[in-house]
Amino acid sequence: MKKIIPIFLIGILVLSGFGASAISEKERKTIAPSLYTDEFDMVIIAPEKFLSSIQPLIDHKNSHGVQTFLKITEEIYGEYDGRDKAEQIKYFIKDAIEEHGINYVLLMGGRKGQLPNYYIPGRYVILDDGYFDQPYLSDLYYADIYKNGNEFDDWDSNDDDIFAEWGKDILDLEPDVYVGRLPCRYLFEVKIVVDKIIEYETSTYSQEWFNRMVVLGGDTNPGIGDPFPNEGEAVCDYISDMMIGFDITKLYCSYGTLTGHAELLDAMNQGCGFVLYEGHGLQNRIETFDPNGNPVEPFHNKYIPFLRNKGQYPICVFGCCVTAKFDVSILNIFNPNRFGRSDCTLEEIGWRLVRKPNGGSIAHIGATSVVWGYTGDVNVNGIPDSVENGLLGWINAEFFRLYIEEEYQFLGELHWETIRNYCNTFSVHSDKLDCKQVQEITLIGDPSLKVGGYPTV
Ligand SMILES: [Ca+2]
Ligand SMILES: [Ca+2]
Ligand SMILES: [Ca+2]
Ligand SMILES: [Ca+2]
């Protein structure tokens, strides 16, 4: 029996005790090269409205050997069958793999401003995790193209037009292509993120700032967790130990180096290659606790205008809830659900950081729903169960392990090979929380991003 303790409405729920899966070493597998052709590496999918600002990105990618083409959503909707727009796009991606040999898909579009419709829709998953029953967005839908070899997986195996329903639809879940989303709501945002990607890839290489990493957290779940009472810090410590060659700045509540928003703002303004946060998240901010159980708010959308890190954009990995929930809108006041008023915000913090001009982040890895985590050290091996038993701590650690040990160089590979390894290690087909974990973790960014930039010639 698993013992589930809800700790915080929008936060990490704690799963402690029994039922933890063992980690097994799996053979490294990567997405197989197409059998058909290798004409292209990436397709960018975007609405016609964004066309004028995307061409510089295509030229830039092609000049670095990432052969890229653009497909307009309006064309997809005219050319492809499917029960809805998301399925039409998924059929197009299948074609792009088989006819053009692509490995990367960049979904360039999110909600249309604050309106309820989308430039590129998301797929909602119907999985009630036992505590939180609201459907959530899963871009894994667009990455998991095949099941049983080369059969199209529509994520509706029982054919009732309800997608990804737990207990009814059998999903493959293993990714087949590297997908990232830049959920632009306006044309001006497209220009900002295109400029930032080009700047990052051409100016980051061999820069000192890139080798700095900021890790932050506190006592995620006050009152429990021994012998690692400060759960967020324990995960950060574990990952920091892996990051050979990086100069680590630890912003920890227990050190007194994390007391509010000023510390992260300062650290990011000095430039860093990665930010890792472990704690609680809401749509527009992050929160944790100090060792005395007092709440600490390390960041909020309202502080983003004070970021001055132009040209020094970190990849942000947030081990917490809903910071990549790209369906938020102030109009959600008319659509009350269990996310409540937290969903009534202009944009999620992950995207707000990425789309910030002259500062912020280059990419964000976060969740679209509530996440769960293990706490403590039930098997008494000195390693926090949060990083060895699965769920988000394991995923965050595996991402950095692949970067350091396996030397994956492209962001989409790092993200999706992490997901593939999770699928091959844990019970994603029989355990709701394992399944939810791989569905909700989302890459907000260019999947072909060269981490650390290209060498200058
Ligand atoms: Ca179904
Ligand atoms: Ca698959
Ligand atoms: Ca604790
Ligand atoms: Ca342990």
C-alpha cells in the first residue's frame, strides 16, 4: 500500500513508504534515424500569422547544420484528416518523420492571447491521480507518435473520442520524436524568442557565465523527511554533486541564502547556464518553506521585469507544480475548477521567463499539473528517495545525468531521453503517478537548442 499525504493544494504531494520501484540500468536507446530519408532535422509548426518572424530562425538553424522547414497550421488543417486539430497536427508529424526524416518538432504557438482558443492546441489527459482530478495538458501526445512498432498512436485505444483516459485508453507513452513548445500568444513574442535563441547559440560557447549553476530550495514539506528534512535542498545537493565543471551557487533556506525573491534575481543577473529549483510551484510563482515552517517566495512573475541578464540566458529546470501550465488566462475566472483562482493569471511563470526580452531564461522545464515526490530515505542508503524512487526528483536528476555523463548536447534529446528512461524504469502503464509524471513534464523551448551554444568558427 502506498501512503499518500497531501501537503499543499498546489504543491508537491508526498508519497512515502512502500511500493517504490527499483532503478534498473537500461540500455541507452535513442530515436532511430528514419528509414525513408534524412532530408530534414526539424520542422517548425506555426500559424501563418507568425511566419514573418520565424524565417531568421530557419536560416540560423540551417547555417548550423540543423536542416529546418516550416509548416503552417492552416495548411495542416486543410491537408490532413483527424478528429480535431491536435490529431491533424499529430498525423502531419508522423508524415514529417517518414517523408523528411525529422527528429525535432518545434510547436510555435500557445493560446491566442487570453482567449480560449489556441494557435497550436494542447491535448488534455483524463487522469484523476486520487487527489487532483482536473484534466491536464500533455505535449507527450505529440512526441509519442507510434505504438507497436510503426502504428499511429491516437491516444484513444477504445475509440470513444475521449483521449488518454486512465484505465480505458492504453497508451504507448514512449517518445518517438523530440518535441518542444514555445507557447507564443502574440507575434511580438515570436520575434523575442527567435532573437534569444540565435543570440544564445552564437554567443554562449566557452563563456564563463555558462559554467555557473544556481540551485535553490528549502523545506518543501515541513515536519517530515528525515534524514533529509529539507527536501528541496537534498535534491539540489544530489544534482549539484554530479555537475562536474560547474560553479554552483546554493540558495537554500537553511543556509539563510534564500529568504525571498532578491537572491535569485541577483544570481540570475550575474549570469548562469542552469537554474534548478525544487519546491512548490503555482502558475505565476514559486514557494517553499524555511526550516521553521515559514513560507518563502523565491520568485514571482512580478519580479521578472527586474532581470537584467541580457545574453546570459539559463535553462530553468523547475521541480514543482504547474509552472509550464500554458492554458492559464485571466478569463479563467469564468471557468472555475480545482486550480481555482491560480489559473486566472496572464501567463505561466515558465513562459514568462522565456519570453522576457533582454533577460530571463532560454528554456523552461516544468509541469502542467500537480506533481508528486518521495521524501525521506526508507531504504536507509543515504540517498534521498526523491531522486532514486521516481517521480519528479528522479526526472530532474536524470536530465542532468544525461547532460554530464552521456553528453547529450541538444535540449530535446536531454528532455525526451529522460522521459524514455523513465518509461523503461518505472511503472508508467500501471501506476497513475508514474504515468502522470511523464505526461505532465513539459519542455518550453526549442528542442534543437544546442546547450552551451555552438563554437564560433
Ligand atoms: Ca478513449
Ligand atoms: Ca511511442
Ligand atoms: Ca521536510
Ligand atoms: Ca534512499
